[in-house]
Amino acid sequence: MIVTVMYLLGIKPKQALGIATGIIIIVAMTITILLGIHVTMNYSNTVNVQVAVIQKVDPRGILSNGDDVMASREEEDDVSEEDGEMDVHESIVDSGDDTGGAEAEDASPDIEMEQTVQETKKTGRKGRKQVYRPPENTPDTAYLYGKCIRGRNHILMYNRVPKCGSRTLLSLTETIAPRYGYHRPAEIVVSKTKWQRRNQEPPYEDIVRRRIRNMPVASVLHGHIYFIDFSRDKKILPHKRPIYLNLIRDPFERLVSQYYFVRFGDGQFKSLKRLHRMTHPNFLNETFNECVEKDRPECIGPYVQSLLVKYFCGYSPECQQPTEVALEKAKQNLDKYVVVGVAEEYEDFLKVLEKLLPDFYEGIWEEFTSAREQRREQRMKSKKKSPVTPEVERRIRKLLELDYRFYNYTRERFHELKQNLGIT
């Protein structure tokens, strides 16, 4: 068509063909350039949107959308929230509860923000990356004991041992959380029923890791779970690797208190139906003396022989038996706790928390000594405790030898810490 037009204008055929060819080449080059500009602009917009999403989800590595990313009871397949002084390793087995759901791990804001894999933005310098950098006050969670940790861009983990004063600490935390602007405590309870039906052990590490990744910072997680070492876990951003704290109690006193608690509750926790799942219905009216004399596993079985050691050793097979290996590993793991106090020195434990975690717990001792908290503390004491005979007490203390060795070691370290902090 172009050649015809040129012929009618009096241009020779060969010249017309050359001019037409040049025009076609110029048009083709123009279209190619325009397409390239269009593709580049689209890519730039896509990268900017991705970067904006990352910054909105976690500016400087700190979640800003708070409650929006917290896992609810309906969303968590293997995690539910329950209150009360229950030990899931025993109680949930026969509860019949099943949270159901898929086994696959949920997506979380951290999935695209691994420490070593970041979004790449093409700029004038090819390959330039937006690199995640943890906040300056992010501690090394492999060596925490006795260190003062400032700020609230952390997640505290309280893997509470049953009947060691944990509900009092959680009550105090609930009270002061709004004062300092951090989230109220959230509980992790692992249901074993679904996994038992499959003849499998619950994947505790995966379940707890998922909950940590879905939690915002400035949070306190707690639950009757054994220690899990996340200090070098590359699936969790460094500033979200949990800061452990705990509280233990004289092993014999703890065992007797738990025995009567699951039978009669206390003035604060009155859901006896749930508590009674933790023992056989035919033995509800037995005293602790009778339980020991009849060699009931609830009082002298392998589970109770080294409960403290298990809570600090972890879920690995060597931790499940009362052995020297388990004891040594539990002692080593104390370094990964900011503090482990003893319930017999509760007020000193609160003072230590004030010094080591001031942005979470400043003023907690004063709150505890208030008349209101003192009344609540009295209501949390187990009911209907019968006196234990000297013979039974001697037998149980000998049975709990491994736990006592851990308890005494922990108490000595706690006393050294108090002295270093000037708490007398």
C-alpha cells in the first residue's frame, strides 16, 4: 500500500520500496521501545507494592499489625487456649478434645522474610537488596541468664510448670500489660488426641514455632510445654525468638499440691469436671498417703519422678527418662532463660523480673503486695490438703532425687543472681 501511494506521487518503484522498508523498520523499533518501557514500569510498580507490603507487615523487623496476625482458636489446628493449672502431657490425653484441621503449617508474615532471603529491588545498581536487620536491642537467646533486656519488641515465653505459682504471675501480667502497652498473655495448649489416633506424637516444635511466628512482638506466650530451643532457629526472625522465663517449686510440695488440686480445685479455679480428667474417677477420694501406699502411677510413676527436669530438658528421647544425661541438659538450658526463680522466694523473683525485664514488669512487685492481689493469692491455694505422713514424705523425696538436684542447682543460681542485682 505504501509503495502504491508513492508510485501515484511519481516516485520510482525502487525508491518507493526502499522508503517503505525504512518506515516499517522505524515503526517496529518504536513499538519495541514502547513495549519495553511498559514492561519496566509494571515491574517497578510490582516491586514497590511488595516492598510496601513488607514494610506494612514488619517495619524494621517489628510487626505493626498487632492483633490482626494473632492466631485465633478457630484458625489454629493444634493450638487452643485454656485457662487453669492443667498439665497437657497428662490431662489432654483422656479429654476427648480434638481441635481438628490440617497438618500443614499455616502461612505467616515471616515466611517471605527469612533472615537470609529478602526481596530484591532493581534500581540503578543491579542486584541491590533490602536486607532485614533486627532491632539493636535484640538479645542472643542462647545466652540470656541474668541479662537485662530493654524494650518490648520481644516475645516472652513462660513454659510454666504446674503448681509453681504461675497463675499468680499471669494474673499480675494481665493487670500491668495495659499499663505498658503490650499484649495480654496468650496460652498454648497442645491437644494430643488427634495425634494419638494416628499413633503419632504431636509435633510440639512445629506447633509452638507456628504460634510464635504468628504472634506480634510485645507479647507473652505461656503454656504447660517443655523447653524448645529456638535460639538458632532460622525459621524465626531473631527478634521474635522467644525469651524464656520460669518459676519452680520444692518438688515434693509441688507434687502434693497438684494431687489435691486436680481433685478439689481452689477458690479461683472451680471447673472440677475438667480437672477430674487428669485422674481416674475411682481414685478421686483417695488421700495422697493412700495413693503412695497403693503405688499409684499418679504419685510414684515415671512421669512424676523427674517432672522439673523434663520441663527444662525438652522433648528429645533422652529427656524422657530420669537420667544424669537429662539432668545435665536441663542445667545447660538454664542459660537460655533470662531467669528461673523459686516459688518459696516469690517476692524476690518479682523484683528480679523488674530489673531484668523492666519494660514488661516494672512495678509488678508493688502490684503483688497490694491487698487485692494478696486476696487473690489466698484463693489460689489448693483445697482440702490432708497431712502427709513422715514415711510417705521420705519415700517421695527419695523418689524425686533428680528433681531435687535440679531444684537445688537452680536455687543456688537464683541466689547468686539476686546478690549480683543487689536484692537481699
